[in-house]
Amino acid sequence: MNHPEIDELWPGTRFLASGGAFPLGTDSVLLADFAIGSGKIRRIADLGCGGGVLTILLLQKFPAAEAFGIEIQPTAAEQCRENLKLNDLSERAEIVTGDLRARSDLAEAGAFDLVVSNPPYFPSGSGYTAPEAGRAEARDERSCTLEDVCRAAAYLTRWGGSFAIVHRPERLSELCCALTEVGLEPKRLRMVTPKPGAAPSLILLEARRGGKPGLTIEPALTLFNPDGTDSAESRRIYHLE
């Protein structure tokens, strides 16, 4: 495969700029920073891993961990494998081209300490969609619904383990209902706002398998200062300090 362009997220973390996967964006970077998990993190699963941004950032964050990624788009799954090679992480990850709705495509039940997902945000047919088929599938729930993602996460997460997800704020109620329905208790919520005083544009939510009821709402993550410069927390997350 010929990939002439490489994006460097920060020194030592690089991604191919082409290959058909959904482009490198803020959402996965924020989720990787937010995801903590419960206890020692030895095994991580990434549902809909795309080009592997979230998988790679978590493997760097948890150097003793191994990862399993599942991606329905063959070109995106192959780009994920290439990105793992680019970051010298291939030996610590298994990437499967498959459907997270099919148990036969998933790994062993209850085998993961931390499960994560940056899923499609919008119900199929809800409005504008991307003209490219791959990006449209990553944006719209044409291959899996929010409920499908939560069911797969519950299947893979060990008892006491965590599932972390990034999504849109207008779907928070639906997300919490879908999680509790499958035995994942929402435990930690953080809103992401573009600037002080603005409405949230994203939510970061962590749920626990078998957790007791009780949700902690953390202070909002603000990406930019009033003058448009990066906030101190954005600079920390993006290794700019």
C-alpha cells in the first residue's frame, strides 16, 4: 500500500492520512484521555475501531495492555493495521474485520477490562450524510445502532470492568437507557464545550459492568479560551505543553 502522507498527532504518534477510514478528529483523542477503566487495564476492546486512533492512543496510555479491535469496513480495518505498524504496536493488537452485532465476530465474552467506542452519532435517515460510503457508515447508524454498540460492550466487558464512549449530548438520555438495559451502569459523565459558556458539543460517558447506581458529573472540558486559543486542558491532552 502506498501512503505518501502521514499526520503526526504529537511526537511519536503518527497516522496515515489516507486509506478510507474516518479522518483523524478530536473525538477519539478526548475519549482516550477520558477513559480510565477499573483496576489494572490488561485487555482493551475498541468497537468500530476505524483507522485505529483510539486503539493506538490507549495502547500508549496503558503500556502493559493488549487490544482487540473490530471494524466492519475492510479498508478502515486495514488502515488500522497499517497505523499499528507505523507506531510499532502491531504485536499488542488484534484487528478483526467483522460486525460487532455478530457474536461470532467478537472476542471472548467478559474478557476485557476496558471497552471503548467512538460510534456513529446519528440515526440512519436523520438528515445530511457524507457522500463517501465509508464516511457515511462511520457517521450514520446504518451498520449498527446505539443499542447494538451497548450490547456488544456489555458482552465483552468483564464484571467490574468499564465501557467508555463519546457521543452527542442530545442522545444522552437514550444512551443511558441503552446502557442500563444491558447491565452497564453509567458512573462518570463529562460534557465537552467549544468555549466557556457554550452549549456542549460532545459527551464523554463511562459505565461499569455490575456497577451500583450513582453518576458523577465532572467539570466540563472546554476546548478553547474566549480569545480562540487552546485551553490549558486542550494543550495538556494534545501534548502542547
